[in-house]
Amino acid sequence: MTEFDDLTKRIIDKLDTLDDKIDKLCVWKTEMETEWKNHMNTIEQKAVGKEKRFYYIIALMGVGFTLQEIIRSVLFG
């Protein structure tokens, strides 16, 4: 009877150890998923900012070239 109790105790101890490892793995995976989502959000925000900046530069160039042509046609016209 004692051997059975010892075996049962060892099995339960192993299961407890595995349970702890699985819990730690789940916590780690959840943290990694959160970090990944934050990273992707940051990348998206930076991309949107770069896109807006690009369109502003194109618009300013268009306004600048238009003003240059208007001034040239008025002065030298």
C-alpha cells in the first residue's frame, strides 16, 4: 500500500509541476501577443504619419509650382 501511495504522490507532484509550466507558458504567450499587437499598432501609426507627410509635401510642391508660374506670368508676361 505504501508503494502505491508513493507512486501516486510522485505522479501528482509531476502533474503539479507540468501544470505550473503550462501556466507560465500561457502567461508568456499572452504577454508576447500583447507586445506583438502593440508593435503592429506602432508600425501602423508611423506608416499613417509618413503617408500624411508625403501628401503634405506633394501638396506644398504643387502650390509652390503654381505660385512660381503665376509670379513668372505676372512679372514677365
